[in-house]
Amino acid sequence: MALAEAINRGARRLPTAAIYAAGMVPLAWLVWAAATGGLGIDPVKEMEHRLGLWGLQLLILGLCVTPLRRYAGVNLIRFRRAVGLVAFAYILLHFLVWLVLDMGLLWQQALADIAKRPYVTVGMLGLVALMPLALTSNDWSVRRLGAAAWRRLHRLTYLAALAGGVHYLWLVKAWPVEPFLYLGAILALLALRLPARRAATAR
């Protein structure tokens, strides 16, 4: 618990703006790499992959906040909103790179891909689930909706994370171990919430 207290003390001194600043560092690197030819022979696909993967990693990081507080005593709850918004930014950019640079804004072709390719369909489901969360990630929305309704709405995070994990798994062709690890981590983090959910239902 001494380690948890030390982490909590450090977290209380850290402004949430630092999370946004740190979250933009990979994006700045990606822009620089794209401008200098550092993304290989297919820079658009590389940008898509990296943006989507970073967004998924941040979603998983956001899912870690509650279990860390519940089981380890590490309270990072004040940073969860910032982590979620940065995750949404990366996932939205992932989609825009696909739509603008990969599909060339060919809307009919893009809509056909969404309809007929399961990994694109489930990826869009994850993005759509994140949109109301990003729009309501502010204090005004909490007051307007009420804390209980706001928390229920933000359970869409679970759907978005699952959709992201399945999207990544279906996207790859050779079935490497990495996508399974991401999906397994998401399922494990969601499973950690079940005891608390059962207890709340019983009360």
C-alpha cells in the first residue's frame, strides 16, 4: 500500500493537461515520420495501423483505472476523462485516414466496405459508441444528465473497447498472438467489474 500511496501523491500533483500533452507526442512523431518518409512503403496503411493501435491501447488504459483503484488502491480516476478523450481522438483520426487517404473520400465505396467487411463494420460500431461519450465528457453534461444516467451512458466504453479488440483481431490476416492479447486484456478487465456489479444489483 505504500507504493499505492506514493503513486497517489504523485498523481495529485500532476495536472490533467499533462495527459493531453503526453497523448499528442505519438501523433507529433507520426506526422514527422510521414513527412520524412519514415513509414515504409505504404505510409497510409502504417498511419492507419498506428493510430488505431494507439487508440485501442488508450481505451484499455482507461479500463484499468477502476480495477486499479478497487484492487490496488491506486486512484487515477481524475485522469480517466483525459485518457478517454485522447483515445477517441486517435480512433477518429484512424477512421479519417482510412476514409480520406485510403478510400479517397469515395463515400459509396466506403459505405459498401462498412456493410460487407465484418472488421470494418465492427470498427465503425466502436467509433459510433465512442461519439456520445466524447460529446458528454464534460461537467455540463454530468449536471444535465445526472450522475447516474451519465455513468450508464459511459458504459458504452465497454462496447467500444470490445469492438476495437474484435476489429483488430479480424483485421489481421495471419492470426498473430498480439490481437488475442489485446482482446484477452479487454475481456479480463471487464470480468473484474462483475463482482462489483453483482454486489450493486444485490443492494
